[in-house]
Amino acid sequence: MAKIVCVLYPDSAKGHPTTYARDSVPDIRSYPGGQTAPSPNAIDFTPGHLLGDVSGELGLRKFLEGAGHTLVVTSDKEGPDSALDRELVDADVVISQPFWPAYITRERIEKAPKLKLTLTAGIGSDHVDLKAAAERGITVAEVTYSNSISVAEHSVMMMLSLVRDYIPQHDIARNGGWDIADAVARSYDIEGLQVGVVAAGRIGLAVLRRMKPFDVGLHYYDFHRLPKEVEQELGLTYHPSAEALAAVCDVISIHTPLTPATEQMYDAAFFAKMKRGSYIVNTARGKLIHTDALVEALKSGQLAGYAGDVWYPQPAPADHPWRTMPHNGMTPHTSGTSLSAQARYAAGTREILEDFLGGKPIRDEYLIVSGGGFAGTGAHSYDVK
Ligand code: NAD
């Protein structure tokens, strides 16, 4: 019987919800391109309910305990005395969400001799030392596509919010003001601007598709070029590097995985190559960006705005400079954990566990590392030379 340690974000200080704003979420069965949504044998949760906090338990307890396994759920993940470190020593599986990442470092892997599977309930497994996992023969899997559209929607919302300067205008309305001159002093239309995405994978392509009706110029860079028909359908301009794209764009949206090749690639030199007054949206990973260089670029006006959903470390400390830097539209890593997304990634987590514990192969598209190296989606999206 297996021991599964599941690290989830804490319950709200207001308590786990007992009522919800809506009665249901749409039942999405397949994704663009044809990949089918998670298909576990059963689920023991109500889609649309909060599943990603400690009390939500990703809806896993009945299934796992019913089959004789042990499930430990905790949010305590920092430091050598954390519940995660204590429970890891005899764990077979660790589940974690990127929103509240359990950093599975080489040191932690060495302390976990039985560990066979690290499972990301969501997308993005950079919180796991992938090299160390591969060397130990540990499988790394994630619920590919489960929240890609959720994140794409959030990215589009952030682009519009930045360019139109929505957040300060809302603050004026909420605070009883009517200073229209001040409210519009940084407000522009997005129509006619040049919008680029760095990485046109599942999220980046969905962002491009969603931006098409805004009558903007669309650009992308990815080391995998999209099919010609897609480029033509969306009127895309391909660039050979992120820098080349940034030089002609007014807005860029970042969608690369975090790897040794992409860490801190957005630094002072990169920002200097952009047009003055550009905007950046980043729902990918905080560590892609040089923290202080970003603050400086916003202060100097080189960047007109930055909206990000991702930080390093997570949770970000209360005094993290991105909380208070000028013209920011930060969110606390929520884009991929809408209630709609949770239903899919909880179902996908269950599907992966059913297969793993039942000795069956995990879907190829869910694999990042397997058999000692990159596999499945990992081989496509992470194996950066
Ligand atoms: P995906 O695997 O479909 O696409 C990733 C794309 O990045 C691929 O097309 C790949 O070719 C490209 N790529 C990788 N490295 C590159 C590089 N150095 N330069 C150019 N292109 C590169 O993944 P996805 O579903 O689109 O997700 C992308 C990333 O978004 C994830 O890795 C994760 O970090 C992040 N994400 C964030 C949230 C959130 O809640 N904020 C949720 C899901 C995913």
C-alpha cells in the first residue's frame, strides 16, 4: 500500500466555503487539438467546489483510503522541520500545486528513498529538481492542459487591464472619486497595437486565438514553429528570438516553462531592447524575470506596466517589491486555480493516481520525466538544449 503526501494551499482564514457563487461549472470533455480531458474511473467531489485547499484534499481521501492507501494532506512545506519533510521520509508519492509549490529539491529527494512519483496538480513542474528526479528514476507527471485555458483567459484579462489602466480606474470609482482626467491619463486602446507571445504552446496559442478579434498585430516566438495553416489563420508573424519579438511589440505575454535556459532571461538588457512604454504579462513563472531590473524598468518608464501571476518564492514575502512597484497588476498565483480549473486538475490527479497505483502506464501527455529522462510533454517542452 502506498503513502501519498499532498501539499496544498491552506484553507482561507474565513474557513473552507460552504456555499458558492454559482451552482455548476461547464463539463469540458476535450481541449483544442483533440486531447481529452481527464477521465478517472470516478470522482468523489462536486465540480465547482474548492478542492485545492487543505480541506478540499483534491477530493482524493475516499478513493485512496478506500483502496487501503495512506493520504497525508498538509500546507506546511518550508524548512527542515516542516510536515512535508517529516512525511517525505517514507512517502511513495508527493502531490503539489504550483500555486503553493512543495519545492522537491535534490536534498529532499535524497531524504525520500521510497519516492517514485511527484505529481503536479496543475501544470509546470519546475518546483521539482527534474535532473535529480530523473537520476533517481522518479516519474514526474502533471495534468497537462487542465488549466491552460484558465491561464490564457487570465493573461488576456491582464493585457486589457494594463493597456486600458483598469485597476486604478476601479480604485477611483470604489473610493468615491470622479477625476476622469487622472483616470485616463495612462489609458489606451489595445486595437492596433502589436501583441506578442513568447512560447506558443497550449497557453500561448490560446492567448493568440483570444487576441485575434481585438484587431491587433499578432507575433510569436517558440523554438517549435506552429503549422503554416495556424500562422495564416491567425495572421501571425514568427520571430527567431524573444528579443526580436520584443523589439517590435507593444505588449508581450510570457508562456515558457522555467528551465535553466529561461531563468532570469528577462533582465535589464532585455527590457532595454523593448519600445519605451511597453507592457509585459507573465503568467508563466516569476523566476523568468530579474526581480530588481523589472522594478527599475517600471520606475524609469521603460515599461508602462507589468501584470504577473507568478512569483519567486511562493508564497511571496509581504515585502516583495513586486507587490508595490509602479503600474503593476499582480495576482497571487490564481490564474490556474479557478474553481473551473480545479475540477479538471483534481480529476486528472485522480486519473494519474489510478493508473500509477494500478500499475498501468500514465498518459504520455502527462509525463515530464519518466524512465530516467524527459518524456511526453517534458520531452517536447522542457528538454532545452
Ligand atoms: P506547453 O508545454 O503546452 O507549452 C510550452 C511551450 O514553450 C512549448 O511550445 C515549447 O516549445 C515552448 N518553449 C519552451 N522553452 C522555450 C524557450 N526557451 N523559448 C521559446 N519557447 C520555449 O505548456 P503550457 O500549458 O502552454 O504552459 C506553459 C507554462 O505556463 C508552464 O510551463 C507553466 O510554467 C506555466 N503555467 C502557469 C500557470 C499558472 O497558474 N499561472 C498554469 C499553467 C501553466
